[in-house]
Amino acid sequence: MATMTKEQISYVERTIESCRDCREICEETIFHAIRVGGETAQMDVLGVLMDCGGICKLSEKMMLRGSPYFRRMAPTVVDICEACATMCDTIAGDDYFSTCANSARRCADNLKQLA
């Protein structure tokens, strides 16, 4: 395996951080959605949030340990994060969902560079 430059290491660290942030925000948004109820507590909404948070947690762990399989998984993570952002955008006027959409997009954008 080739040695990484400081810039590459810094980029991977930022990507790990964006995965961590996305996971945390997805989890917070799940609890918010359940409290609010209504359309936000539907299983399709909660499912996307759970999938995104779960895959971001796995991604974070894989990158931290330098898993050689992460690059093969990264495109799927990007797809799930983008689906989460799109779904969150449909919940208009809710700061939790807006924050979650932005976080999921940031994570997807960072991961695209590693995919």
C-alpha cells in the first residue's frame, strides 16, 4: 500500500468526521421524528435515517482501521447518503431534517473523492 501524503491523510480524517457527524445527526433526527410524529415518524422516513446512520457508522469504523474493502463499499454509502438528503428535503420547514440533509450531502461529497 502506497504511503499517503499529509493532504490525503487530512482528507480521510475530514471524511471520517463527516461520517461521524452524519451518523449522529441521523440518530438525533430519528428521535426528533418520533417525538413529532405524523409524516416524519413513518417507517419509510425512519428507515432511510436508520440506513444512513448505520452505514455511516460502519464507514467510519472501516476507515479508522484502514479496511481494504472500504473503497468498494463507498459508492453504496454515497447512494444511501444522497437518498437520505433527498428524503430529508421533503420534510419542509423542519430544522432537524434540514440539518440532516446538509450533513448527509457533505458526507456523500467527501466520500465521492474516496470512492
